[in-house]
Amino acid sequence: MPSAADRREVGAVYGAALAQGVALVTFPAASSILTSPDYYGLTSTAYGGLFLPQAIAAIGASLAGARLASSMGPKRLLVLGLTGDLAAMALLFASQFAIGLGALPYLMLLVATTSLGFGFGMAVPALNTFAAGFFPETADRAVLYLNALLGLGTALAPVLVAVFVGLGFWSGLPLVVVVALASLLVVCRGLPLEGPAAPTTEAAAASPAARMGIPPQFWVFAAFAVCYGVVETMNGNWATLYMTQDIGASTAVASLALTTFWAMVTVGRVLFAAVERWLAVRVTYHFLPFLLAATFGLIALLPDGATGGGIVAFGLAGLGCSALLPLTISFGQKELATMAAALAGGVIAFYQLGSGIAAFGVGPLLDAGVTMPMIYAAAAIVALAMGMASFAVTRAASPVSPLVGAD
């Protein structure tokens, strides 16, 4: 049973995961505001361009954090990450007062997404490290539940945006997140928050990873993470615009579709942790990409007005995405134990690379006349490639324990 101090640390870390999830999806959830001529009036290319600096910053922060984890410690990385998130939400809130001042609001949004990418890249690997360190006997379960809370935050963001839009105060969401992040920063600074013990300098220097650099097996996990970033972002960043522009849904219904996607990401993570005794994690890992491929095919074939079908399809896509990233990190940390602390940051960096490809690349395609159904059909091919790559990942990984560990 954790002590009172430990419980405070666990609460702060898991609360930070929830807040990180809300912050991460605030920009995509507000896509109807960002592209509306009554507000920011961004084109598809300009909207997609917001996420390019976010991806670059997240990649850089994840890789830098992996190198700095042993010298700075996960607590400092977490504080830096939460500070980046706080700055992003503050800039998003403030940018509304610059509307009508030429390029200034867009520049503010670009700085905000850059800051959010930095925050995500620093905070998420640290959060995963803390979760595994708090519960070493059931590390897989702890990491999966941490990511489930992060997923819950991503599901809440579009709901909260819809609520605040209905109240005529869309910027209430970033303001609420600013308050939450500021409170978490105060709490985290006051707690010891010590991560798992780092290997000694002698042991690290003697490890194969230190002698050989990045092990070749890592690139298998990295390639899978890139593909995963593409397919997740096709849902997380573009579902709302697809529902409003191609399916003819209202903003509220489009927000519901995005909420359903992120909610099913969370439900799936909890579900697959609960049934791992009856359904091996490798089976789950191989099945989910093919479910995603079929779902993208369904999305590409939806007729105009099929709002209910769109909500169901994006819910299935959320289930398909749910356990893939946590399991990729889990497989990698077990196989590449000598670089376990850096593995989460490395995988998240390549996940962000894939996310950046989808976030930025779709906008110019749309402006060039490529339709969203065609793009989702292409995403189905990426998901099929993931399905094939999943066998390479599990071949690269040595036999692993179930998601919830051996009890």
C-alpha cells in the first residue's frame, strides 16, 4: 500500500496525464473555431501547418529528454513539460485578442503549438517513467492506466470545447487548462517525485547499448511508431473537419465523433488490460491494426449525411488505436532494457514524426483537390502496413509478460 506521500505523488502524476491529454487535443478540438471566417479563418493548409512545429518540437524534446533523463531526473523533465503546456494554453487564450491584427494571431498559434509539442515531448516520457517506477511489480498495467487517463483527457477536450462554444465562450477551455496546469506545477514542485533508480555509470558503460549505440532492433519499434502516429492523427486532427465538410454534420455532432474516438482509445486501453489473461497481448497487438484498416475503409465509403455512421466509425478507430502505442513502448522497454529510460522518449519522438506527417501533409492535399475519402483510403493502406509490421515488432521483442504482469 503506498504511503500518504506516495499517494500524493501518484495523484500528481496521473492528474498530469489527464491534463496533458486535454491540452494535447485542445487545438484539434477547436478546429471549427480556428477555420471559421468569424474567428481565425485559417485555410486547410494553414490549419495543418499549426501542427508541423508541434511535431518538430515534440520530436526534439523527446530525444533531448531521453538524453537528459539521467542527469536532470524525470521530475525536472515533467516540470519543464507542464510549463510548456501551460505556455501553449495561455498563448491560445491570448491569441483571440489579436484577431484582426494581420498575421499576429497565426504567429501566436504557431508559438503555442511549438510550446505544446515541447511540453508533450518532455512530459509524456517522464510520466511513463514515473508510472512504471511507482508500480514496478505491475509496470505494464500502470503504464496502460496512465495512458488511459491521458486518453480520457483527449476525450474530454472536444466535449469541453462544445460546452464552451455553446456558452459563447470557446476560449474557456484553454483558460481552465491554464489553471489546472498551474496548480499541478505548484504541487509537483513541492513533491520529491523520484523516478526509478538509474543504472550506475559503470553498468551503463558496460552495456551493449552503450558500446554499440542504438540497437538495430530499435528501428523496428520506431517504424511502427511512425505509422501509428499517421493513423492516430488522421482521426485526432481531421475527424472534426471530415464530419463537418464531407458528412455534413453540425459542429456539435463532429465534436461528438472526436470525443467518441478518444473515449474508445481510453476504453480500449482499460479493456485490453482487463482481458489479458484470456487474450494474449500479442494477439491484441496483431489484430488492432487490421481493425483500423477496415475502419478507415468504412470511413472512406461513408455517404453524405451519415453522421451516425461517422460517430460509430471513429469509435471503432479509437478502439483500433487504443493499446498500440503503450504496447509498443512496453515491448521495447523489455527487449531493449539497457536503454529502457530512453526508449519511451525515442518511440514517442517517432510517433510524433508520423503525427506531423499526417497533421501537416493532409492540408496541402486538400487544397490540391484530393478528397478526404481518398486520404482515409490511403490511411487504410498505412494501417495494413502496421499490421504486417506488428509481427516484426513482436519478433524483435523477446517473450513478454502480460499487460498486467504476473500476480
